[in-house]
Amino acid sequence: MTSRRTEAKESPTLTKVPSGPQPGASPEPVDREFTIRARSQTEVIVRRFMRHRLAMASLIVFICVVLLAFVGGHFWKYKYNIYTDDLSQSPSLKHPFGTDSTGFDTFSQVLRGTQRSIEIALFVAIVSTVIGGTYGAVAGYFRGGADSVMMRIVDMFLTFPILAIAALLGAKFGSKANGWFFIALILAVLTWPYVARIVRGTVLSLREKEFVEASRALGATNSRNIFRHLIPNAMGPIIVAVTILVALAILTETALSYVGFGVKFPDTSLGLLVSAGQTAIDDRPWLFYFPGVFIIIIALSVNFIGDGLRDAFDPQQTRVRA
């Protein structure tokens, strides 16, 4: 009897602990909620491009070349069309690229030639993209008979030999005061069909997407569908085509000026400088190699930039190449 009373006294009693916070007790840590902002499509494309190391390096090189050509020439002490007293001087601190037999500073001429070649290339790329992009989008959107007729016109243009026709027309218009503009316009007229084919194929697949069907159901006009929905969603292939056209225009203009059907003296371009320097390659090689190096740098950098843009705009790209 006594043992039972002792066990009862020693047995612990259960007390109810309040579930709420006790007065004076430190508050328990609360889990924080983190919200990650969704990236837009533009941000994703920029991040992909920036991870492409070769394309980023090429972009930096191309920007430096453009700044050197368009800005550096204004601060250089010699002008491309003004003679100096230094005849046939080899490269030095005074003349980094040397001089020719008439006393022209080669560095200033290379800067002028780079400026003119880039102007031609950008003009060709912009005009060809605007014409070809609009033409291809209209053909791909309407399909049927309109598409067939429009694409046959494109096929006709594609059969024209670009160099032959550009040389023929360049010989007639290239000698004018603004001959570079006519050369660029001729190249733009001959290259827009390439952009039209690319855009037309992209629009053929985009026109069946849900957002286009929804736009039609809401009563949007054909022009709004083309310029508001289809062309912006085809900007990936269009931008890649622009970079290809820049490199193609520079090389084509170089070839035309090299054979004497491009930019004419007193103006100059990289192709014209290479053509003029080939006769002195044995005794004055700087007249040939320096403009040639600039042509190679511009063409390669633009091609690598286009390669990076193609990878950045590819939604199925899982790994960025270095």
C-alpha cells in the first residue's frame, strides 16, 4: 500500500504546453521565400551570346576596328588624300604603316579604306535585310499562287552572277563622285533574294502557330500580323543573315575594287589598296599586307559574331561553343 502511494507521488505529471510563443521567449526563425525574376527572351539571348567567348572577342575586335576607322582618322596627323615629303618609307613611329611612292601615309589610307568598306557592307546588309525580309515574310504568309510567283522572281535573281553584273554596273557608275553608294546599291539589289528565302521559310512555320491564329481571330489585319508578329519572331534568322551579308559585301567590294570595277581614286577602299600594293609586294610589302590584314580581321570577326548569334537564337542550343 505504501509502495503504491510512493510510486504515485514519484510519477511525472503531464502538463499542456501552449502552442503559441511564450512571453519573453525569442521568436523562432521564419523561412524566407525567395522569388526569382523570370528572364525575358532578350535577356536569355544576350546571356547565351556573352557566354560564346569567341563571338564576344570578335565583337570587341570589330568595335575597335570601327572606332579606329571612323574616329581615329579624325585625330591622325596625316590625311589619306594629302601628300607628305616621305616617299616609300618603311613602317616607323612617324608612319606606322609606311608610305607609298607618292608620299601618301598608308595608315591614314587604310583607315579611310576600312571606313569606306564598312559603310558599303553595312548599307548592303541593311537594305538587303529590309527588302528581303519584307518580301519573304509576305510570300510566306500568303502562300499559294502569290508565293509561287514571288519565289520564281527570287529564283531568277539568284541565277545572276553577282560579281559579273556588279563589275559591269560598277564600271559605269563607280567613277562618279559618290561611286561607293552606287556600288553598295548594286550589291544590295543582287543580294536581297538570299534574305527573302531565309525569311520565307521561317514565316511558313510561324504562320501556323497559336499566336498568329489568335491574332486572326481577334480581327488583326494581314499587315499587322506580318509586321507585328511574324517578322519580330523571325529576327533570329534575320540577324544571322545580316552578319553573313556584311562579310559577303566586304569581300565582294574588295574583289570589285581589286579588278578595277569598285571604288575609284581619289577615294579609296581596302580592295583598291590591295590592288595598288600588289605591284610593290617585293620591295614595299607593307602596301599590300596591311590592308589585307584588315580585310581578314573584319571578315573573320563578322563571321564569328554571326556564329555566336546563331547559337544564341537557337532555342535547342544546350551548350555554348567556345
